[in-house]
Amino acid sequence: MRPDFAALNVGVLAAAGAAICFATTNIATKRLARDVTILSILFWLTVMQFIFGAVLAAWDGQITWPTATTGPWLFLIGVTGVLAHLCLTSALRLAPATFVMPIDFTRLPLMALAGALLYNEQLEALLFVGAALIVLANWINIRSETRKPHNP
């Protein structure tokens, strides 16, 4: 979503809300990682996501159960989702969030590239501007982190 208040709708607001919730989750994960095991964080994160997902799936009273075709794909999505959380939680435990989160944002241009290659989505000039900003922010953060004096 590029900055455009004329295109403001429920979907854009939902995406903005999801971004705020994602940031809040990462802040909480960073704080929890100081004192709580990664396995415990992953367990409770998965339980909460299951509960929220089940409530929203049943919101209209119709739950569609996985089929033999969709089941393995859903299992793969679940495993890769937990592995992604494991990687992010481990990274937040080992490094400052100012270092980890900008690197996490590199997934945005990578998803756009995957969309272009796999789904024939159009690549616009503003996409490259946004990707350049993400790379520049990563470079600035990495430089600033490597220049900080570290206490032994």
C-alpha cells in the first residue's frame, strides 16, 4: 500500500491495524525473550493465534475443514509460520530490535518479487523506491550498530 489517503478503505485500515499489532507483538517478544524461554514464547504465541483464528473462522457459523488436498499445504504453512517465529524470536533475543526489524522488512520487496515471478503481478516504479528505502534503512542501522561501543 502506497501512501494515498484517497484509497483509504476498510482493507487498508485492517492492514494498518495488523502492522500495529505485529509491531506490538515484536516489542512484547523482545521483552519476554529476556526472561522466558523461546519454546515457551512460541507455545503461547501459537495457542493465542489458534484461539484468535478459531474464533474468526467460526465468526459466520461456517467452518470449512481442510481436505486431503489442502491439509498438507496448511500443515506446511503452519510449520513454516512457527519456524519464522522461532527465527524472529531468536534474532530478537540475540540482537537489538533496531537491528533486527529493518532486516525483517526486506521480506516486503521479496514478496513483491515473488508476486511478479509467480503470479505475474506488475512491478511499479514506486516499488523500487520503497525497496531502496528499506535497503538504505538496513544499511544505516547496520552501520550504526557496528559503530557502537560494546561493553564486554
